[in-house]
Amino acid sequence: MKNNYSFVLKRIALPVVITLGLGISGCATGGSLYSINMRYDAANAVIPADSKADEKTRDAVITIAEFTDTRQVEDKRLIGRVTERDGVKVLVFPKYVVPTKAVANGIKEYLKKAGYKAADKLVQWDLKEETMPKGMGHVLIGGNIEELEVSCERGVFANSYKISLKLTIVFADSAKVRILYKSKVESSLSRDDVSFSEEWFGDQASSVLGDAIEKVFQEKAVAQKIKEAITQ
């Protein structure tokens, strides 16, 4: 009887130990890093009339190159830090897409909303005329991420957020293999809010990205250069 009782205790104890072990493991790894989704959604973008494609330009293909991360950091995946209430700094990384692709994909979505045909596949380009990919449509767009920093200091009553983004964007004529226009743009956010979650944090970063992209295409010279390259 005693042996049977011991056997039953072991059968009950084993799942409990495993469950507790998983719980402890989850607590140990939880908070070791944060991952946020930075993604520009052009669905609600207000496109200036000058930036919209017309009958002469809507069928032209525009190719976007994956951006180059020129930040002076050892780990290009790292995009920021969260300072917890106890002073511990937790690293922040992209959740699904690296920033170099997030920026390029955002530009692609903006162009589609503006009525242009943007190539689905991103290409590689170092922004030099002599290395420009051939046969890539009428216009090629690439650029650099000069600065990207997301941070949050968690407080008792509110959390302090700071996000900054600096981009260099280059527009090129693919047919004539020449640079058309270079633009530098900055966008930032600084605010206090009671909310805190990876999803909410990602929404704020996405807002900054969207603001930067929309600022670029608000420049009249950008729309002018794109249309000239397509129609000439």
C-alpha cells in the first residue's frame, strides 16, 4: 500500500514540478528584451495632389532598394532601450522586419497609395550611380538610416517616450543611370503616457516612420523629379 501511495505522489508531483519550472523559466527570461513592430500603413495617408500619379505616370514601375543602416552601433538589430522602474535597461529589437526593410516597405506602400506601380521585390543598392541595378523600371529609390533610437523610461504614474529617426533618401533615373535628387528628413516623438506595451510602443515608432516618409513626398521637387524621369 505504501509503495502504491508513493507512486501516486510521484505521478502528481512530476507535472507540478514541470509546471513550476516553466513558470520560473518564463519569469527569468521575461523582460530580458522587448520587440516592437515598426511598420508604416499608408491607408490613412493624405497624398498631396502634386505627388499623385497621373495618366502618364501611373503605369511606370518604381523600384525601391532596401535601405542601408549607417548608424554607428555594433548591433544593427538594436533600436533602443527601456529603462525599467528599478533602473534596469532592457534592449529593444524589431519584432518582424528589420528597420532597413521597414523604411523601404513604407515608401513602397506610400507610392502605391499615390497611384504608382511599385515593384514588390526590394533590391540592393549602395546609392552610387555606377552600381545602380539595371532593368529596374523607370525610377529607383534607396537611402540610408542615419539615426534610429527608441527609448522609454518607465515611471510610477507615467512612462516617458522618445523616438527619433533620420533618413537620407536618394531618387535615381534607372534608364539614364543618374541620381535625380537627394533628400534628408527627420522625425521625432517625445511624450508621456500611462500606456505601456510592446504593441503600443510599436505604434509610436510606426507613427514616427510614417511622418518621415510623408515629409519626403511633401517636397514638390520629389514629385517633379519622379514624373520627369518617367515621361522623358
